[in-house]
Amino acid sequence: MRAGAILLAVLAAVFLVAPHLYGNQSLLFTMMAFIVLAQGLNLLYGFTGYLPFGYVGFFGSGAYATSLLVMHTHLPVLACVVGGGLAAALIGLVLGPLLRLSGAYFSIANLAASQIIYFVVSNPNLASITGGPYGLKIEQVYNPQASYYCMLAVLLIACALAAYFRTSGFGMALRAVKQDPVSAAMAGIDVVRMRLAAWLVSAFVAGLAGGVYAWGISVFYPDAVFTLQFSVFAIVFALFGGVGTVIGPIVGASLLYTLYSVIGISTPQYFQFIYGGLIVLLVLFLPGGLLSLLQRRGIHVF
């Protein structure tokens, strides 16, 4: 837990100082959003083995729920963001039966569920409620500075949860379920309840990130918050750094998103080539992520 506290302090210091050293606060804001998504996915996949291809569905749900609360209630924007996280967790509860599936079946079913949510919110017949394909505007609460600090708070929450999963008895039980659910059940662990708890926490984190992201950009279309690119990036970032750890998703998201911001926007064709090559090398030589290099040398990775 001491290592977790030090890590949170370092992250807070870095992202509080970074805007003063690097003028593009929007890029830092988006980087934090991807770190949160990678960490949130790590809470599920790294500790239960369930890989959600449709993880973006929780992110988009949080963005829409937050925006609708801002538009139709008089609640403070922070309360609306929390409402976005709770809405994503509620959707996760509804989709809880998907946890009965495993492997590729779960991943594909989760992807289909996220696409169903996307088609519902982008339906022109629901434009009076969700904005349909025309998107939503919450410019009345637009505040890039406040939303930046709020995203930093969500990032610290996500990392604190990962540290808890890493060091607590709850996290040990999750890892036992991941390795051998039958033996874990025989040892008295409620396998279904543990998986559902990790699933809901992961959904809540993504919903919070989506809510703050919607607040930060204030004007968006369904494609902007339900694009599968968010799921792909979250998965690759987490795997690149190393799942089942706290630092891995932070390292993976920071390095790869920096690479994307340098060459991926101006010359996307080169980025796709380099990105594809990195993924191939990762799968072939570092299936445990970058941090596995340290673990092979006997260095404990938090």
C-alpha cells in the first residue's frame, strides 16, 4: 500500500506540472482518459481473465448519461459525472449474465452489447432524448481546466482501485478464480459474486472516464464516444505494459499514446505499420508486456 501511495503521489505531481511544461493540455487530458480506460480494463482482464472487446460501451454510456443529467437536471456537474459512472455500472449489472460465457464468446457478446447501445443512442427516432446521430451539446458547463483536474482525480481513483486489487485479499481471491475457478469455489470463494464485483467496478471506472471526457469536450457525436478505437487502444495499452499490475497500463498507455500523438495524427499510415509491428512483437516475444522484462530479472513489479 505504501508503493500505491507513492505511485498516486507521483502521478498527481506529473499531471499537475505537465500543463505548465507542455502547452497542449487537451492532449494530456486525452492521455489520462486512455490511461483510465487501460487501467479499468486491467481491473477486469488482469484479475479475472475476461477480455471485453466492447469496453467502449461503458465509456460511451457514461458520457451520454452525464450529458443527459447536465441537460435535464440542476445537479452539479460533478454529481452528473458520478451519475454517468453509476449508469455504466447499472448497464454492467444488466449485462451481468454475459459473465456466464468465457473466452472469445464473452468478448464477442460484449462487443455486440456495446454496438446495441450505440445503435440505440444514435437512433434518429430518439433524437429528442439522446440527440440521435446529431450528438449532444453541454457547452453550458464547458470548463477545460476543471474537467482536466477531474480526469486526474478519476485516474487516481482507477489506479487506487488497481492497487487495492493487487494487494488485498479480494484481489488474491480474484486471481485464484482466474487461475482455477473450480478449485477457488471448493476453497469457499463465491466465484460468481467476485467476477460480478470486478465487472461492475471496471464498468464504473469507464463510465466516470466517459462522463469527464464528455464534460471536457462538451460537444460530441455518438461515433466520438462509441468508436471501437477506444476499446482497441485500451486493450493494446494494457497488454503492452502488462496486465495484472498497477504500473503496466500506465506505462503502456503513456508510451503508446505519446507515439500516436507524435506520428499517428500527422502520418497515420506509418503509425499503423509501426503499431501493427509492435503488436506482433508483443505477442511473439513479450506476452506478459514490457514489465515482464523486469520480472524475468527477479524484480518485483507493483
